Amino acid sequence: MVLTVDYRETIAKRIQSDPAFARALLDEATTMFVNGETEAARLLMRDLTHGLIGFEGLAKATGTPPKSLHRMLSAGGNPGMDALGAIFSQLARAVLHSSSASVHVEPAGAPA
């Protein structure tokens, strides 16, 4: 019998236990968004939401229904700028609350 764990739960547990990992995911989501990789950015934001504050918590913080947030942060989601800004703001607050580091964004093609 093969024992498996849903990768989403593994990611959520790592986000909860490792503030540096959560920070790195937010940094990556932000960089992807800035570089036009919006689908991947939304999916990372979905993982962060699940691991940091949950969709119910994000719904309360943003005033957006949880089902709408699930749709917005899906592969085919299309959140408006106001909603996206509110989501990023809440995720950044949750990440920064768990650590004292800031988020850094590098433009595409920047030397490593």
C-alpha cells in the first residue's frame, strides 16, 4: 500500500512552520506577477493563502466571498487590480507578521 500526502498540505505545513519559506513564496509570487507569469503567481498566492490565513480569513480581511477568492486564485482566475492588491496586502502582512524580513522583487532578466 502506497502512503501519500497531498502536496498542498505539505506546502501549507511548511509555510506555517518556516517563515523564510513563506517569505520566499511571496517573493516568488510577486516576481512572477511583475514578470507577466500571472497564472503561476495566482497559484502560489493560493498556496500562501491556504498555509497562512485560510480562505475564510482572507475573505474577512478583504471583504470578498471565499468562493470568489478561490476562483480569483485559480489557474484561470482573473482578479481585478483592487482585489489583487487587497490579496497581496493581506498575504504580505501575514508573512511579515511571522518574520521581520521584507519582500524583494527582481525584474526579469536581472543578474542573479
